[in-house]
Amino acid sequence: MRHFGHLTPTVRDALFHRQPVEFTADAPAHFLSVALGATLYSPATRPRLAHDVRRLAAGGVVSMVLCLEDSIADDDVPQGEDNLVRQFADLERSAPPDGPSAPAGTERSDGPPAPLPLLFVRVREPEQISRLVARLGTSARLLSGFVLPKFTEDRGVPFLEALARAEDECGRRLFAMPVLESPELLYLESRAETLAGIARTVDKYRDRVLALRLGVTDFCSAYGLRRTPHITAYDVGLVATVIADVVNVFGRSDSTGCTVTGPVWEYFRFAERMFKPQLRSSPFTYRGAEELRRELIAHDMDGLLREIQLDRANGLQGKTCIHPSHVAPVHALSVVSHEEFSDATDILRPERTGGGVLRSAYTNKMNEVKPHRAWAERTLLRAEVFGVARAGVDFVDLLAADADRGR
């Protein structure tokens, strides 16, 4: 699979200075954690789930979570498990023996069938992991791992032990994606102790933890809050402090760090506005894309775009998504700009190891070699995953190309 693989080679060539690389579900963990991108959640009870997975993969979705937890009612869990087993069997019937590719007939714009995305299951209890892997049988080879809800040290260890057993049983690498969403993490008096416990657990099972996900909706629920389409997670003081503390502990650029993903954006339909749109008109007018701007604003995507930028500025990678329309904005804003690539490669030149300060090739900033080195290394990894835009190409061009494909 590859990001932007749903676009034709001709379109990709026009957009990218360096195109995203191809990868498989067996790629190294540090690569996959960034490659998750926009992780789309879907209830496990959907009757045409296998069809949906194929269709979404053909439209650019690279990672999905099939949910047995909050997205379905308590009474629907047995039905959801039964449905997952059936849908995975459906997916496996047409997947080749050596990897999770979609069947012929799942057409992308350039013709060939699209590979299946990385597939994870969000469970409620540790026992579900072993039970599901046993029931999936050979179709477990299409599974990349499990999402673990309300993760703390006490609650998380049984999940991770169950994951290790399931991995041995199916003979396949399985990753965990813990969700940090418990009230203990939110409350000031217990936050430091809870974070320390989670850190101990993640360190003990580091090889199995692919990424940490933030459950911002649960954070808001603890105080009866809900943000509007015009307010980002970073505008809610309580939530912003938790994100900052999680990144403080887990987002470090040394060997203790790991990928933390951005919170969910809940909205995908027009809502009555109180504030002006947050998207400047000039980038769209310059490219003749005024209609695209109007569509983004009409569907409250300007707030999402702003939050994605704030995610990146605060050290988060990728995003939890609950609607397919959110995928393209997340991926468009994940592409490394030509300017970022120029700065990163300049900083990491072998002759720069001694440090120093240099003027950027774009002559608009200072690049300080030692302090900016970690940023440059992360940027080049993102460049490998999402590609590098050509000079003069920005997120508007990337969104427009995706919109044109859908018309």
C-alpha cells in the first residue's frame, strides 16, 4: 500500500517532488506508526463491512479500526463479534496468500486493485482478544492488532498479556494501540501517577505498542463538555493540558518516546455558524479552487484543518477519524512541503554534525543544526511515508486532486 496510491501516477507525478513509498503491514513499527495517518473507525456490526473496507481502501484509507466498544450498544457485542468473523472470512477469500490485498474488482483510479488497509479491532475486555483470534482462524493474517480502551497500568497489563498470547497462537505480529481516555488521566490529583504507570507499562511492552491514541471525547464527558465545530481540542483548557502532559511524557525525541495520535473530530455536516470561517481565501483563489473552499467550509472542515495543524505543532501524528471525508484533509496536511524537506535535508547533511547555524535555502529562517536535528529526522520519516510536495504545491492542490477524483 502507499499513501495517495488511489491517485493516478500522472496526478501523483504532478504533485510530488518525492512520492510516498510503498509499504506492507510487515513494515517496521516506527514506520507503521506514522503511516497510520487518518485512522478511520467503523462499528463492527456493519452488515457490509468487508465491502466498506475494500471501497474505503480504494479511496485512500490506509488504516481502520473495527469497533466493538463505544460505537455499538452493549447488547450488540455478540452480534458484532460474529459479524467480524464473517467479514474477515469474506476479505480473506479473495486476498492472496502472501499479504492482505483487496480482490480484483476493487478498482482504483489507475486500474489495479487497492491493497487492504491496516486493520485493527477495538475490544472491550482482554478475553475478547484471544477469543477473536481463535475464531478468526487463518483470516487473522489480515489483522494488524487491537485497540485497547481506557488504558491505565492496572487495566492495560491484562490486555497486553492477552495480546502476547494471541500473537503466539496465530503466529503473526500483533500491535496494541492503547487509548488514553480514563478519568484518572484527566483529574489533576491523579494525572502524574497515572501517566507514570502508563509509561511503565508501555516501556515493558514497547515492542507491541504501535501508537497511543487520545480519547478526547471521554475527557470532555468527565466534565459534561462538548466542543462545537468551531472550537478545536486545544481551545478546551482541560483537554489541552492533558494533551500537553501526554506529549511531555511520551512524545520525547529520545528512545523513550512513541507516536501519539491526534484526537477525533466529531463533525461532518453543516452546522449554523457563530464565527467567521477559519480558511483564508487567497490560497484557494490563487489556484482557482474557490468552490473547494466553499465545500470545506460548508462541511465544517475549516475547523478540522486548523486542528490538524495544531496536532502537528503539539507533537501528534495522524488522527482518529469517524467519517471518510476527514481522511483527505489529514493526509493532505501530512505531506512534507518542499520547504520543510529542503530545511530537513540541509540540517542532516553529514558535514553538519558539528552543529552551527545556517540560513535556509528559502532564505526566510534560521536552521540551527543541533536543536533542529530531531525535527529534521521526524520530517524525513514523514516525507518517506507521505511524500514531498513539489515546490509551489500545497494542501489546496492535494485536496483538489482528491476532490477531482471523486467527481
